[in-house]
Amino acid sequence: MNLLSYRIVVITAKCIFLFLIFFYHLNNIVIAEESSFTPDGKEILKRIYHARTAIHKGDVVINTSTKVSDHKSVEWKWHIRFDGQKIRADIDRFGVSDVICLGCYSKNTRLFYTTALPSVPEGKMALTFYDGDEESSPLHQIPNPKWLGCWTEEFESLYYFEPALTFLNIDKNIIINVVEDDISGQNYWKVSLNQKGENMELFWSCWVDKNVWEKIVRCEHKMIKEGEDFFVAEANFENVCYDGKIWFPYKILSTRYEQKKLTRAAETTLKILSLNKPLQPEVFSLTGIDLLKKDTPVSWNLERDRPYPEGQLIWDGKNIVVMDELGHVKERMSKFHPIQKFLMFLGLSAVFLGVAMKLYKRSH
């Protein structure tokens, strides 16, 4: 090899070496930039909100076991089906079965029925109708299961969770913070909402998968009063991906501490029968409620939509009908409004008078 060729080889080697060093540092810079990336907390919360509101229909079975302080655990079983604004819950608790349904009779009507024993001997529990709003039947509300995994308390209190305020319409006085945090050796984004009061601070936090923001693995709700934890509620979630696109918890472990003392602990398990799949029409109908037996009395606590204007209503197995004092189904005329009855009376009277006048003229 002559001198010129040697120099070319040396220069080429140096160039390759310098290029490798440059590429190495450039790669480190890119990795550093990626590792220092922190997403916008509002975007994470917005994505969670839209993922859950995209669940329009569902059929789920939920089992809860809640222990309050030193008392025995209370176990409930919920079978909930929902379709848009319609929602029905069949509940088993304390050996009693209940059904609550919004939309099983009419759009804004809520019904409740229970197999619990009546307080009056030989009495019957009534099928009760209310207006659909919360004020008319505060004890007969149904938590929407599509928000499971976003709330720290046990399932029964999920009804009071306001997702739009948490995920979307965030108050301007609330501070949003996003940091990396480890849970059991796994790295997650922790999104926290912080609101400061006069002598206290409120925190709501959720931990989400770095690659799948819709997958929440933990939630925490905390109040700090005068520098001390006044209460801390936590929930940890084990998730499943339903239908390849919907992340949903199948097991929830939640605890609540008040002044550092454990006051509530709950375990919730979830079985998804279907999400965003069509439901059978009879699910949201009176005939689709197996608990209802023939001759069940009906209590009508509404100002509207009453099937009959007066009289004791009962369920005859197919329809709501009205009974007379002797316990017999009244004539179909009972369905008519009093004004309609009066007009029918006038009509019949006019016919009777017309016939009488014709007979009178013929006889004279």
C-alpha cells in the first residue's frame, strides 16, 4: 500500500468514527427528549372521558363486598343493563331482590319493586312509579357502570360521581399536574387535580398507562386539613380490554381512611356480558320483569301518564289495570277521563231524548 492509499484509509476510518460518535450523541439527545416529554393533563382526562361516553349500551354483573369499620361485610349483586338514557338494575341484597328501572314504562318514569316483606300483615308490596329525577326517588338511583374505574369509593356511591366536572369542565381554580410515578415497578403517568380552600386542600389523582391513557390502574381522592390527611380514599384496578378497544376494570379494591384510620374497605368484581351490543327490547318493559307477579298493586306517585284517572291500580301480568271496590277489573269505560264520561253521558241522553220525542209524535 502506498502512502496516498494509507492516508485515504485513515481519513475514512476517522470519518466513520466521528459519524458514530455523532450518531451516538444524537440518539441520546432524542432519548432524553422523549423521556422528558410530559403530556397535557387535560388531554389525558379528555381521552378518558370520551372513551367512557362512547359506551352507549351495556350488560354487566357486579358483585360488591363492603366492610364498614368493625362490622360484617355487606354483599350486593347488581345486574345492570343500560341503553342510552334507559337503565335497569336487578339487585340481590340481604336475601331480598329489587328491581329499579328508568325507562321501563315511559321515558322519564322510574319504577321500583322489591320482594321484601310488607310491614302490614298479609299485605302486598306495590310496584311503585316515580318521576325520573333524583328528587322524587333519591333512594332508587342506579350508578352507571360505564364510569367504573374512575371513582375511588365503592360502587353504590358511584351515582354521585360527576364525570364531566372531573374530566372535562375543570374549574379554573383547579391546578392540574402530571408526573411519572411507579406502582409495583411499573411506570405510569399520574394526573392530579388540586383545589385549595381556606384551611384545606382537595386532591383527585389517577394513574394511567403511558401508552394507553384510557387504561386507569389507580385512583385516589384525598383531603388535607390543617396539614394533616383528613381522609384518603384509594382504589386499585385490574383491567381487561373488551372487544379489543374498550379498557375496563374487572376487579377493584378500594379503601377509605379517615384521620389515618381505616373506615371502609370494598372489593368489587365485574363480569362484562356485553358492551355496545344490542339488548333485547323486553329488558326495558314491564313484561320483562320476572319479579312482578299477577295482582301486584301499583302505587302511582306521578302527576302524569296515569293509565286510569281513578281507582286502585294493579298489575294483571300483562298490563296495569284498575280494580273496583270488590276487587274486580272495572269496565273498559274506567279508562276514560271524567270529562270523556260526561260527554258520553250527554251524547247518550241526547239520543234517548230524540227517540222519546219520535215515539211521542207517532203516538199523537
